Amino acid sequence: MNVLVTGGAGYIGSVAVEALLNDGHSVTVFDNLSRGHRAAVDPRARFVHGDLCDVVSLENAFAGERYDAVMHFAAFALVGESMQRPEIYFRNNVEGGLNLIEAMRAHGVRRIVFSSTCATYGLPERVPMDENLPQRPANPYGESKLMLETILRWYERLHGFQPVFLRYFNACGATARYGEDHDPETHLIPNILRVALGQADAVPVFGNDYETPDGTCIRDYIHILDLAQAHILAMRSTATGAFNLGNGNGFSVMEVIEAARAVTGHPIPIRFEARRPGDPPRLVAAAARAREILGWKPQKADLRAIIADAWNWHRAHPRGYAG
Ligand code: UDP
């Protein structure tokens, strides 16, 4: 298939691009490089430097191509930042997303696999979380993703779009070539590995008084290669609607640190800090729908194996894509 991948220079997008190319698809990456890296774009892909908020550059990505599908990763994705600067989330994620789907409509492309998030649910009523939970986002990031889901549902009804919403839990891990390089880095596993690399003294643990067995937050960590596979399966299928993507196993912050100690052999000191605003205590996926309808089977569910892949990438790229 001929696929347009927005945000293909970012963490999850870069790995999806690599997997698509390995699978024999043609790929155009569209990215403004505001948070992604040119070096993260697989050299086998065509690259268009452009911004979703600039319709002229978007037109350049569509001109002369007949795409079978779009994978839409490009977005701002930090909960904390979205509470400080909601306007950039609504502009980039919602307005930019609308520009993209209008360009799709103009060019007759109707299949879109959209990177959504478990943050669209807000504080869940029950865990593990299936797709029928009410969506009540607790921050502008989750709201911006839900807004684009809603717009896409209308495009499904009115314009024959075939949207799939992949609601990720905690993306992590790496391939040999592509890994996680954010500035500033806010995610748990890279922050832990920074300590193991000697680039920081201790990992801040945000809150140890949650109602969980060890008092720290529980998350469902899913390897980006498994996420990439889910995108390819979703693109190929005729299914529409939402799929939660996680392993269904919850690990606390302390359990992740313990696993990283085992993988790296480093003592990884910690420092307890205040809770991070907006962090729900427990987010774990029920991903039966993705298994049953898409035939998705995560291959890299073991937390230590996930951390080992991330560790290998960070050791090979101690300054991220800068070196
Ligand atoms: N966390 C932490 N220290 C860090 C980074 C994250 O204790 O340096 C915690 C965070 O509060 C949350 C969990 O680790 O409970 C996962 O956070 P991350 O930012 O990786 O992903 P999120 O769940 O926010 O998408």
C-alpha cells in the first residue's frame, strides 16, 4: 500500500515507518521536525518537511500521490504541557488534524489510522479499561485527541471515511535503529535509563501515596514494535472504531525501576517527589477487541525485554539522535 505517515520523524511514527517499509509498503513521511528528528526517518521513505497547520505544505505531501491510507501520528503529546499551554494542543492536534482530513477528503483518501490515547478516558471508572468506558478527558491533551476522534466519526458518517482510533497506553522500548529522544524528556523509562547512563543522579518518583500496593502509579507498558504492528493490521483491515492497545499488565513505577536495575545492573537511586498533577493512579488496558478483530498479538510483552531494547538504544545513542 502507499501510505502517508504524519509525524514519521517522532518516536512511535519512526518505528511504524520502519515496520511499514519492512513489510513492503511505500511510505511518505510528513513532519515539521518541531519535536521529531530528521535522522529518525528511515532513508527508504520519501520525506516532506511541512506543518499540518500550513495547508500549502500539506498539499505538497498529497500532490502527485495516490495514498491508500494515512497514519496520523503528528501531535503534541505531553499531559503537563497541555495544562500549561492548551492553545497549542488545540491548534496543532485539532486544527492541524482537521487540515489533514480535509486534504484527505480533497484527494479521495478515506482510510486513516489515528494515534489516540487512553488519556481520552480521563480517570477510569474501572480497570482493566475497555473501549466502552466513557471518555471524559482530564487534560487538554486527551481532549484534543477526543475532539479529532469526534470529527473523524462525523467524516465517517458524512464522507465515507474509514477511521480507526488506536488508543495507546504507555509506549516504550526501541528497535535497533529508532528510539525515544524527547527534549525535555518526561517519560519514566528514558528518565530511569538516564540515571543508569550516569547522566542524572536519581530518578524522581512522582508520588508514593497512591492507592496502589506500593503507593506508586501503575501503567501498562507496550512496546512500540507491537504498536507498529497494530497500525499495520488496522490499516489492512476493514474495521473502524476504537481499539485499546496495551499488554493488560500493570506495573508500578517502583516495579519498572526494579526491572531496570536488573536489566542495567545499575543501582538506580530514586528520589520521592510530589505527585504529578493529572496522573491517574492506575491505567491498564483490556485489549481483547484488538486481538479479536485485528488479530493483534503483542510479541514483546515482557517488561524486562522492553527495557532491554530501550537500554540498548540509549547506550548506542547516549545523546539521542544528536550522537
Ligand atoms: N514518572 C515518575 N518519574 C519520572 C517520569 C514519570 O515517577 O521521571 C511516573 C509518572 O508520574 C507516571 C508514570 O511514571 O505515574 C508514567 O509516566 P510517563 O510520563 O512515562 O507516562 P504517562 O503515564 O504520563 O503517559
